[in-house]
Amino acid sequence: MVADIGMGEGLLIIWHSRTGAARAMADAAGEGASSAAPCTLLPAENVTPADLLAAGGYVFCCPENLGSMTGAMKEFFDRCYYPVLGLIEGRPYATMIAAGSDGTGAERQIDRIVTGWRLRRVAEPLIICTKAQTPNEILGAKRLSPDQLQRCHDLGQAFSTALNLGVF
């Protein structure tokens, strides 16, 4: 029998970035979220099961590489999946993907994994397409537009506000 650990508090934004786009997205969402309620941003490689248990909701943010989420984000899920299985069911989540052209492959992977945790999607996937197509564009540092960053900010603010109000 699993002990009742209760609902965590605040929003946890788990991110990984290779060229800066996903990091900028996570930072913008965190800025929006922290204006409404407690928010923690952690790089995927530093997230522990205790961090997941302490949070009331999650934003997963990473780039899509070769049609998949990045290895660092996958490694986070591999490392934390079983220690929290059955302990975070019903908690809300959202996703933000930085992509060159599509983003849906990484989105589907994350959705499949968190289905096992029985998390509840509370926002439409936010996919920011950078349109990077050449090797130099793909590997180069990314700069997102103010409009793209505002969309991330708004997602973080709305999620955190609703979480703080007990909507989820």
C-alpha cells in the first residue's frame, strides 16, 4: 500500500537545452509562473524523485532532436520513473518543445511516458518551431522572438495561477 503523501506544492519546470531555445522557453515560463506562485526550474539532469514529489505540477521542456526528445530528458524519465510511480498520479502537466520543423515526435514520447504516471495534461502542447534546417542553423545558438517567449511566459503564468487556486 502506498502512503498518502499528499499533493506537492508549486510548479516544477524540468528542462534540457542544447542550443538555448528550450532554456529560453523554460526561463520565460518560469518568469510567468513565479509571478503567480512558487516555481522551481531545474535542469533535467539535476531532477530527483524528491523534486517530483515536492511539486504540485510539471512543465516538461526540451528540444526535439531527430524526431525524439533529447537524451538528457529521456535519462531524467528513466532515472525518476519508478521511484515516483503511483505517487504522483493525477498531478497536472504541460509540455514545451523547441523544434526545427515539427516537435510532435518529442511530444508523443513525453505523453506516452507520463501516461504511466497518470498525469493530467492541462494545456495544449506548446511547440516553438525555430525553422533551423541547415547544419549550422541546427547546431547554432537559438534566439526566440518576443512573441514566442511571451507564449511560454503566458503558459507558465496560467498554469501556476490555476495550480495556486486549486483549479487542478
